[in-house]
Amino acid sequence: MFNDFEECEYKQLVVELFCVMAAILKRNPELEFTENVDSTAIIDDAIRMFKVVRTLNTCISALESQLSI
């Protein structure tokens, strides 16, 4: 399974995702997965969200610096 991921950073993200999912399931035994979990889609969505938030923060910082001039 992990051989499908060439980049070691991506492998690390997958491992961390599974650790978080395991912790959530352990603390909430009433939760369960009824379908396969697509780790690639989850990580890709997280990366996309991170980029959006980073871009917004950069824009906000730029606006704040312009307003304080």
C-alpha cells in the first residue's frame, strides 16, 4: 500500500491521517466507516484547503499593512 506513494512526505501524511482516524474511532466507538476511505482524496482536500487559508492570510496581512500606512 505505501509503495504506491513515491514521496516520503506524502507517506508521512498518510500515516498521520491513519493515526488521527484511529484516535477518533477509539474515542468514539459509535462511529464507523461504512465505505472505503480514500486517503488520497482526504489529503488532497486538506492540501487544497491549506493553500486557500494561506492565500487568504497573505491577502489579509497585505491589506492590514496597507491600512496601517
